[in-house]
Amino acid sequence: MYYLLECFGPDDQERAAIDTVPRGIYWNRGARFEEPVPDPLEVILDGDGLMMPMFNRGILLFSDELVKVVREAGVDNIDTYNAVLVDPVGGKRHTNYKAVNIIGLVAAADLAASKYHAPSGRPLIDTDFDALVIDEQRAHGLLMFRLAESVNGIVVHSIVREKVEKAGIRHLNFIEPESWVS
């Protein structure tokens, strides 16, 4: 079984958010980078708040703990890069995060069974889903990948979900594909 990985966080607390990311690096292509990535990557936060285990806005960031757990689950198609998340107001620098590049765009949507709208005219890259159905055969047993039809979708296998939940990493959301809205 597959899920879409999101990180909404608690409704009753202010959460840190990404404000500015390094330009010229495209984190949702699903391919390895040809040019070197700055070390460390500096990401500016939009104010202070609860630090989440995952940020996904222009760049994908995982806490070091989340990187460790997904790798222990068997995910082997990610490249990670040192990142520093900077609070511009308080000046705090969070160094316990990695920028994550998921290697693999997989066209795993069962379009005949899904509900979607393709703004570009074809269901690739930027498809808006109201209900997604994953064709598990097309996922080829991968434990984590980006959905080729909507590259903002991070798809994880139930093995990853179980490991993350067992590790007690809070504030991650595993959305059933039929309920995922992109």
C-alpha cells in the first residue's frame, strides 16, 4: 500500500515555514544534480515556530532523524545535502536538517480510476488530483518516489510509514491516495 507524505503539523501551534531557498536548483525533477550543490545549503525561514520533521516548499528538507529512519526502512534512492535553516529574526541556525533529492519520477497514477484535471493538457508534472489511485505495479516496489503526474506528490510505501511511526516522528501525515488533493 502506498501513501502520499505530507507534513501539516499541529493546528494549535505556530510552525516554522520556508521563506527563501537557493535558486537554480530544482528539487522535484527526480534526477541527480549535474552541478555541485552548495555545502551547506542555506534556507531562510519565515519567522520562528515549531520546527517540523519535513519541509516541502521549493526544496525538500528532512530532519536528520527522518533521513535516518527512511534509510533504515530501505529507501535507497535519495541524495542528501547539508542544510542550515536560518531564523532571520532570532538568528538561530538549525543544522540538523538535510536537503533531500528523491531520485525517481514514477508515472504510477491509474488515470482511468483517478479524478484529476491536467492544466497543461496532459497528465504530467502538474496534474491536479481530487482523488488519486496508485497502480502499484507501476511503482515497481519502490519505497519512496515522486509522482510523475504531479511532482509535488511524494509517494511512500507502507513499510516507510510503519518505520516512521515506530520511531515516533511526529507531525507527518500519510494520506491515502484517494484522499490526496494536489
